[in-house]
Amino acid sequence: MVKRLSILTLLVMFLVLSAGISAAQDPLVYTVAMTEAHTKLVSQSPYVSPTPSCNASLALDAKGPLAKFVVGVSAGHKSGSYIPRHNLYAYKITDPSAKGPKKTVLIQTGNHNTETTGSWSFQGMVDFLLSSDPRAGWLRRHGEYYVYPLVNPDGRFTARGRGNPEMLEKGILSGSGKSDHNRVWNRQGQGLSTIDALTAAMQKDTGKKVDYYFDFHDGSEIKIPFYNTVPDLMDSPFSQAMIALDVEITPHASNGDPGMGRIWGMTKEGLNSKFACTPESAPKHPGVDVNMCVSWGRYYGIALYNTLINELDAFVYSPAITEEHTQIVARNPYVTPTPSCKAALALNPKGPLAKFVVGVSAGHKSDPYIPRHNLYAYKITDPSVRGAKKTVLIQTGNHNDEPTGSWAFQGMVDFLLSSDPKAVWLRRHIEFYIYPLVNPDGRYTRKGRGNPEMLEKGILPEGGSCDHNRVWDRQGEGLSTIDALVIAMQKDTGKKVDLFFDYHCCGGYFYTVPALMDCPYCRAMIELDVGIPPKASDGHHGMGRIWSMTEDGLNAKYAFTPELNGDTVIHCLNVGRNYAIGIYKTLNAPVRKKEPALITTH
Ligand SMILES: [Zn+2]
Ligand SMILES: [Zn+2]
């Protein structure tokens, strides 16, 4: 831990120092020396190791502190403008303690000599992968990242043009006769020092089986960042994930030149990459600076996380994922513990989320073994806005095999914390009380609808089925989750809830009682026309949604059970977002004539 913190501190210092040193000339400069300095820093991380091709090239007898990360040496240039020979570096990022199949991701930069904002974005992606962000931890457990931090160092040394003198002298040029290092990746074996060494290294390191390939560039006139990819990949999961992130970066279709890294990478002779793109950073973006370029790279890491978790864990949403997501949102300035969290401090909870604990589940000693789980709660609101606010309660995780509901829940929470103007408005006018996993012992088993504690204590609905969403009216009978959560929800909301949501699977609608089918929220959702209409059901008296509307429950005025279908995580996240937009449409609607205020303030 100490070691990791010091590396993070050094990374920050490096960022500040390198930005400061260079400010006198071009604040966005990224030299060969800066690549070496950054590689030195990351090489101290326990998640960074040499690649197989580094070990193979030890015969080169490379010198310096980065000797074990060398995969080749550039030609340099003797006469005319002098260029020293440069080491070509490679390293691997992964969590070595996580075994099992991992995705293969290749990241490179530095084809073109003046494209320094591309190098800053490259650094942003690498720093994200090595960060303490829980998503980065997940990416390190589920991926191997082969990193080539500067593929044309001789060119970068000159800080001009797109090739290098060796290419001109050996006549290894683009189809139109230009010296361009990103038009010759298919020219392996012709004697160009960088291409020969790097293509051999990349093929050896990845076994020619690459899942995702990124080659960071920029363009001198670009105002908005984007990435080029082939037309067939415009609708790929990664592109969908990037669009769903809702940042400026969008895919752009381009067939490219056969000698481009991204095109060569997708060929059989290259790396058989399933996905390849060239991020293009934007040196002419209004307000561009190092931090902005770094954040663009970070977005590639986050979009990759959203893509891979979709590929690998689409229909899993474990208690560990709930904890990871809660840790991410806990850093947000609009997120605070609820009053009941403070009351639960007597439980002496442990871990990074201790202050968000409202109770602890029973767990189960054996057959099956289930660890005890913390029960979490948090509040989302804009604390700078005082005065009367509406109260919205959001929960999920009653049922054990309903991950789509949890993903939609996450989509709603992520939207509420976003910079979208509708989210800003919602935070100013509403206090959201969030209970991200109400039956963690059941979710841990991934099967059924209840948990062993319910069976052992006989806390079952009439008929005897073990169902955690039929016992919300059984507070005080000794069920660990219901007892703790009901008390927490009542204390947090003062038993005055305006809107109640309990996310489930499956369907393509949300349940509400017949009397509410024409309520403002249902009308807003029908008007939104996003394929999630209301559906009437009186339900069961022990359901969260029915209990919440009783005086003994939360006096909720409106209560809904979203029932999610979903083929992809991204689809579920978007559905959750639409449920939040529905709240905005309901509460921020223009006042209609002869209609009372939609919901009275208390
Ligand atoms: Zn370029
Ligand atoms: Zn359910």
C-alpha cells in the first residue's frame, strides 16, 4: 500500500513538474526523455513487468535503469541533423495474482513526431490502468495490457514531420512516397529498425491474438477529440460504450491505409486484432491543457472497462461489484452517508466503505458458506442547495439472479451524479436515498429469491416460498437485512417518501398499483417513449413497493418496480438513465392548467 501510494504521488509530481518545465515553450510537449521518465515511474508499480520480447532482447545488452524493458534499438542518424540511437520499450500491465483467461489489449503511441497531445492521452490511459480506481483494479484482473510507449523515437527527437531519416535513406515510404511512420507497419523485414523490432515484439508478446488495439495520435487542427476505426466497428461494443460515456469522444469511420498500425493490427499477418482504433486528441480544443489530454486517455480506460465487463460479466452483479461501484460514487462531492449510517457506527464496520454501513447481514456458516455482508446506504443531493426537497428512495438486489436490475440501478445512480443539466437540476431539488444491495447473502449465491437465514428463521410469506421481496412487512422478526434496512429507510426519510424505486429483472416495463397507472410519473414515462411503459399490479403486501406505500412503511406517494430486460450491460445502464430522466420530466414539467402541483412538498 505504501509503495503504491508513493508511486501515485510520484506520478502526480511528474505531471506537475513536466507541465511546469515545458510551459516556457510548448506546454503540451512530450519528448523522448519524458517517455523514459514516465516509463521509469510506472516500472515501479507491482502491476508492471517486462514483456516476453523484453526478455528475448536481453542479448542487445541494453543499458540504463530501463534495460529490462528494451525490445530493440532505433537506427538514429549520423550525419546532417544528428539523432542518437534510442531504446524501444515495452511493458505489460496486469494483476499477476489474478489467474484465468484475460483479454489482450495493445496500447502504443508516438508514430508521428509532433503529436504530443496524443502522448499525453496515452499517458492518461496508462495512469488510469495503474490507478486505485476500482475499475482499474478490475481491468488489471481481467486483462493483459501490452504497452509500447514510443514507437518512432528518432522522429519524436526531431519534433518535426511524420517519419524519420532512416525511412528516407532506406526508401521505406508510404504508397505516395512520403516518410510516414504510420504507413509502414506492413513492411516488416525490410530493414527499418523500429518496425522490424516492434512488430516482432508485439507478435511474440501477444501471440498474435489481440482483442483491443489502441494507437494514440492527434491532428494539428483538431478541435474535438475522436477516434478512427473501420466502418464495421462503428457499432461495436467499445464504440457503444464510448458513446454511452457521453463525453466529447466519438467514433469516426475510416478504412485507412494498409500500412497504418490499426489496419495492420487487424490482419492475419499482423496481430489478428478484433478491435482497433486510433484515438485522435485535439490540440486545438478550447482550453486544452495537459489535464484535459490526460482525461481523454482516461475515458478510453473507462470505456474499455464498460466494454469488457459487458463481455465477461454481463449477467453477473455480485456483492463485490456493488462495493466497487459504491466506492466509486463515494468519492463524489454529492454523495454523503445517510443519518442511519451514523447511527450504525456502533457496529464498528470495517473497510473503505465503513461510514456508509447501516447494518450487517447474517451470512451462513456452511452449506452454502456465505460471508456476512455490510448493508450500505448513501444520500445523493446538492448540499449547497437548502430548503425543501423531494425525497426519492432507490433500492435493488432483493432477488439473487437479477443482475440486469442492478445494472439499471447503477445507470440511474451514475446519471444522477453526472454533469447532465437534468442531473444538476435533480440534485438541487431532491434528496435521493440509495440502498444498493438489500439482500447481499442471496446475491452472493446467485440463485433463487431469498437466503438461508430466511429459511432457518422461518421468515417466509404465506405459501412458504423463500422470497426476500415478500417480507418487507416483517420487521422485528429477526431477519438481519429487513430489520436493519427498514429502520434505516424510516430514519433516513422520516417515513415521508415521494417516489420509491425497487429495481428487478425481468420484463420491459415497471410495475405500479392500478390506482397510479395515470400518475404524473407514468405519464412522463409514456411520453418519453423509450420502451418502458407502466404495468398495473396490486402485488403482495410484503413487497417493498407495496409496503413502502403503507403508514407502517414509508408513506410513499408513488412506488414502482422496474423490471429489466437487457442483452447488454450498456442497454441496462441506459434504461436506468431513462428512469431518472422520467423523474426530471415529472417534477420539472411546466405547470399544467387546472392541475394541482404534481407532488406536494413537505
Ligand atoms: Zn498521427
Ligand atoms: Zn425480482
